Amino acid sequence: MSENRVAKLLKANYALLGVIGFIVFTVLPTLLKLDGVWLNVLQGFGTSLLAAMSITFLVDKRISASKELEVNELIEKHIPRLLEFERLGLEEIVYGNNMEVVGIDLVSEPNLYIVMNDGKNFFTNNAKKLAERFKKENRKTVIILLSDTSSSEDILNKRNGKEGAGYYGRKIQECIKDYQGFYKGAPESNELSIYKFGYSFTMSIVATDSKVVIGMYRNAAGKSLAPPHFVFSKEAAEGEYSNVMKDVRNLMESSEKVGCAQHAF
């Protein structure tokens, strides 16, 4: 019999071994009326053996039950949730819009789509990679921003407590000029299209040919609480990626194009 099997048999019979040990070292010596000194030693050993084996048995059972519960919870609760995330293509949830940190390649991806209310903070955090992108051949970049003259701009301005009219409108105008400035001198095969949408967005979008990042906007004013950003992969057959891209195409069709010619600026 292998040592491994012996160990398993011993482990499975802790309590029985404890009882046998107690009988051999405590009960039998008492019945045989051994010498007092030896009787005390053997009784103490037998009693200790019974206690140790019984406790070990109970602890082992408790640990086994705990592990079984953990395995059951993993199978019944966590694995289905992970499978659902995989079906949707959800890779991770991040806080922050620096795409290099998130793992989104703004330079090498052939197509890039950006949808945001004013987009100023995004441009600032990704300016270096965007500048590199506009120097590359065969790139297409689509920017969709809130219209600086829409009623939603005025509502956004009041909602976030900005003093003076047109605060977000000015940020939008600045952001458009930033993109146009970076685009100057771009290769002929590098395309930039800028659109204005008439209403504020409920989420931001950064999409490439392989991934999309959708970011939530906090309801209350202020930037102290960074909103979550959800990263979805295109690889998932039934994933959210295709839904986001349909949303982007619909936005392009219902928006005003203000910068589409390759070198019109």
C-alpha cells in the first residue's frame, strides 16, 4: 500500500484511531491493574490521544465543509457571472481616461472614434498619443462632440454651476481647435472628421477596431469622483462592442459635420 493511501486512510479515521488508542492505553491497563506509575502514564497518553484525534477529526471535517462551500459558491455564483462577462466582452472596469494606461492603442489602430460632451480633459490626457496618430499614414479619426450652440450646452452649463453663459461652448470650441492644430501637416491618407451633436451624451465613447471604452458621467457636479469606464473587446460574438459601434454610426448620421476634409484646416 502506498504512503499516500495510508495517509488518506489515517486521515479518514482520526476519531476511530483516537478511540482505539484510548482503549489500548487507558481502558486495558486499568482492567489489567498495572503498576500505579505506569497506569498514570498510559492513562494520560490514552486520554491525550483521544482528545487530539477527535479534535483533528472535527477540524478536518470543518475545513472540508468550508472548502466544499467555497467550491459550490464558485460553481453556482462566480463562474456564471464570469461567463456572462465573457459573453458581453467585458474585460475590465477602470477609473481614468488616459488610454495608454487603460491599454488602448491610439496610435496604431486604423480607426478611432471619440464621443464626448466637450472632450477637453480627454484631449489633455492623451495629447501625446493623438499627436503621434496624426503623423501616421492610413489613419481615420472621428470626433463627435456636443454642439457648442445647442440648448443642451446651456443646460449643462447651469447644471454644473458654471458662471457666465457659454462655458462648455468655449471648451468645445477650444477642443475642436486643438484637434485641428494637431492635424495640420498630417499625411494625405490620414483623415480627421469632426461632428457636433445637438444633445448632451449620457456616456463617453472611445472606440477602435478591437476595443471600446464607455465612460459614465456622474449625476452631481464636480470632478472629485472619477466615473467608471468599461472596456469591451470586439472578440465576443454577442458582445457590447457591436452595439456601441452602431450607436456611433447613428450619431454620425444625425450630427453636423464641421471638419471632414483631409487637410481643410
